[in-house]
Amino acid sequence: MTSPIDPALSPDEIAAIAEEAYVYAFPMMIAYGFFHRQTMGPDTPEKQAIGRFTHFRTLGSPTFNNVIPWINTDTLYSAAWLDLRREPVVLKVPQFEGHRFQNVQAADWYTMNFFTRGTLDVGNAARTYLLTGPDWRGPSPPGVDEVVTADSWIIKLFTRIIVEGPGDEAAIHALQDRYALIPLSQFLGLTQPPAPPAVEFPAPPASGLRGRGFFEQPSPEFIATFNHLMTQAAVHPDEAALFERFAGLGVAPGADFDASALTTEQAAAIQAGIDAGRARIEHRLANLDTPVNGWVYPLDLRGGRDRLTGSSDAYLARAVAARYAIWGPGASEVVYMVAEVDAAGAPLDGAAAAYEMTFDAAPPVDGFWSYTVYDAATRLLVPHPSGRYKRGDRDADIRRNADGGFTLLLQNAPPPADRLGDWLPVPTGPFQVVGRLYGPHATVLDKSYSPPPLVVRPLRT
């Protein structure tokens, strides 16, 4: 059997191209793991049907949907996978009263956010969007506010609606039910186009699964997976030269690739490239940002097609973003701040200490803010008898100082009654705190704003 590798390539050249291709394909493999689990896997709280919204009616908690790292406990989600090969899909967003925060976000097969709209940019009036695949051509249909084109035919869609407080969830359920996904032909009252050829989506190899749908394939067989996944995305014109280079390894959308046909030397070179690519991703993960008062909040990981300059660093950032927190919103929408150490640089541990965070004023946002505690290793919520896992702008019982400042108290045991409103419970073990600043001001984005450090304090009981 003939090797798929260009015989003119040296082992060093094969390794270099394999490294580049693996970094490029990495986020697609992660997305595919979740896609297969959520649409074809066993019934789970995340189970989703293609082309239909799945509405999550309860906030994330240790007993509900606690399989998603850093689960958001501020908003109720709706989510959908869409297949745009047959025709575009119309997304109808309902009207929201007042200033209730909401948004819609869409990510392509590459995990890039290509569309985010909501309270912060277009307000809360009802809107209608047309979501199209890369090959659709046509005028904007009547009744559509905006046509949005993806770089892939399979896309992931999210909506978020803020929960203002206890008892608010029923009102949000009614709003969730008013979102609609409508095939374009149905929206226009036309005959639906013929169905495209069926695509087989085989289960990701078990050897590449890392739990909760996370998937990677650190072996030469990743090229076969890459080729299959690229049938659901378009090669952008800006990347034509990149894919010409990848073709030397047998990379092409839909092409067969048989790793058993590789020579021993070729297989070793590809593996060396994969290992180098994984090392680059892990190194960047370990050095995401320069901490500010112990908080890490990289602002350069997410974005759309406009951020891909063709440089290897841009594709590395995309891979790291998928590995760090897949499908997170862009920094202009929300900034995630993560603290795993205290003001002195020691790891946060609820068995060893209590902590305080003192704010001179509320975080500078146009949306909302919150701080949530997670297990340091798993990033999941840890059960606590209080049932409290965050503090934020909707908590009216946080005590305000005369100057508008306030102090959050982080410890496992309940504090005195006069400090209960300030209390953010933590587990008896290593933990991390995630701050979410929705609608961040420019001072957050340019990092002239400094989040308060976590300072060790005596336990208050």
C-alpha cells in the first residue's frame, strides 16, 4: 500500500507540518467529541437534538448539569446544534422587557465565535437572524434583521438569560420557549430543498476520550479524523496555502488516510510533530497571562475569523481557547477572571484558611458580575450545605461600606449572622474562584482595573 505522505518531504519537514496540522485540528476534535456525545451518545443532561433547542431550566448546581467545567450559575442556557447543509435556519429571538441581560452566541466547527448579539450591542427588542452555511448565496429574506454566515455547515448555538433572583426561573422558561429555529423554506412558505447525502459520524476512538465528551487523538490517525471533520467546514480562501502544505501529509477534506501505510520513519516524524504541538498547547495553557493580584484573565484567546492572520500563534490561541474553556464568549462580552492563589501566591485551600476580597467599588461593567467557587482540579461545583456557590451584583444582602465598597468573605464554615450576606462558601480543600464580568468597561479590557486579591484572614464563626 502506498504511503499518503509526499516522498519529497524529509522527517523534519513531516514533523513540522504535523505539528502545525495538529494545532489547527485540535479544537475541531474537541468540538466533535462534544457533538457526538450530545447528539448521538447516551442520554445525559446535555442531550441535544440537531436543529432543535434544548432548554436548561435550572441553574447549574452540584446536582444538575455538573459535568461542564466552570458551569455558569448566573444564567439559564438554551443550546442547539445546527446542520446548515440542506438550507439556512432562521433564528427568532423574543423581546425582553426592561434591561434583563440576554445574548445569543454561535460558534462554528472550528470553535470560533462568529456571531454574538444581545443586550450589550443590539438591545432587548425582538430580532430575527438568518444563519447560513459558507456556500449559501441569496438576498436577505423579508422579515430578517441580519444574515450571518458561518465558515462551517455544523454550528453550535447558545442563548443566555440572566436569573435576577429566587423565583425568577419561571419567567425565564417562558422566554426560552419563545426562541425559535425555523428552516428558511418553512419561514418563506416554500418547498424544502432535497436532503443532502447522509454523513456518517463514527464515535470518536475511545483511546482519545478524556471524559465529559472531551476528545483528542494524539496519534497519526488524527489525520483521518481531520479529513472527515473538514467535510463539514469550508477551507477559507485565506488558508489555501496552509492546506496545500497540509496536503503533503495526506490532509484533504474527505480524503482517505491509512496510517498503516506509513513507513516507520514517517509515523515517527508525524508522532514527533503531534507531541510538539501538544507541548505548545500545554505550555501556553500554563502561561496564559501575567497574574494581576493573583488573578489570570487572558483576553487574546477568543475571536472570529478576523483574528486568524495565518500565523501559527493565531491557531495556537484558538486551540488553547478550546482546551481552556470551549465556546466561551469573547472578551468584549464577558471577561473571566480565575484565581487559584492568594495574595502571597499560596494555593487557595478551604481546609487551611479563610480569605477576604475587598472591593473599593463594584466591578466596572455594563452587564452584571459574579464570583463563583469551583474545585481546583475538576473545575466543577462542590456540594456545600448552604447551597450557595456564588456572590454577585444581584445579592442585595452584601454589606456596603459608606464609600460603596464591600468585602466578600470566603470560608467553609458559616460566619457570624451579620456577615452572612458577604459569605462565599468554599470547600474543605483546594479551590479556585472565577469572576465573571459581563459587559466589561474599557478599564477591564486594557487591564488598568485591578481585581482585589484574596487575602488570608482568621476564620470568622
